[in-house]
Amino acid sequence: MNSDKRIHPRIEPQNLAAQIKITRPAEESLMEGIVLDISYSGIKIKLNSPIQVEENDQITISLQLPTSGIPIAIHGIIKHQLSNAECGIYFGDLHPEEFVDDLLFECVMHAH
């Protein structure tokens, strides 16, 4: 039985590199990672080096769309940490639907 309660399906782009900036009131951390999966409301990333994140940390993920090479930035908040190097980010109502459509379209094309 599948316990995943997501409304939108997850897309798993292959080796989509990302730069991650985590912002807290007193500090800012920059690191590298990859996108593990993405949906209409969130994204799961794996950092190249472990970090302790806190729920609701502000995060910016910068990447290039896999097909067109267009650079984009995804803004969201950390919702959960799966391990010291993996976390789930919510961006659901922070970006226009057309932005997410374009991003998901390229990720689907890249995944196949």
C-alpha cells in the first residue's frame, strides 16, 4: 500500500545539479546538491555535504533547466529533513502556476 499522500505526482530528473542557499535570521549557508524529485508543491534535494536544517528555514534553490539551460531560482521553506543530507522543501503557493508548469515540463523531458 502506498503511503504517499501527495496530490501531484513526483518527477525524478536525472542528475539535475542545484546550488542551495539556506537563510536564517543570523546566517546564510551556501552549498551544492542535486534535485531528487519535484512536484507542483515541493522539491526534494540531496546536499553534497550534510547540514543540520530547521523546519521553516528559508531556502533558495538555483539551477538551470535541463533542456533549455535557462537559469531559475526556486524559493521555499524546509518542511522536513530526511537525513543530514536530504530535505523536503515546500514552494506550493510561492510561484505562479506557469513557472511550475515550465519547470516540470523540462524535468519530465529530462527524466526520460
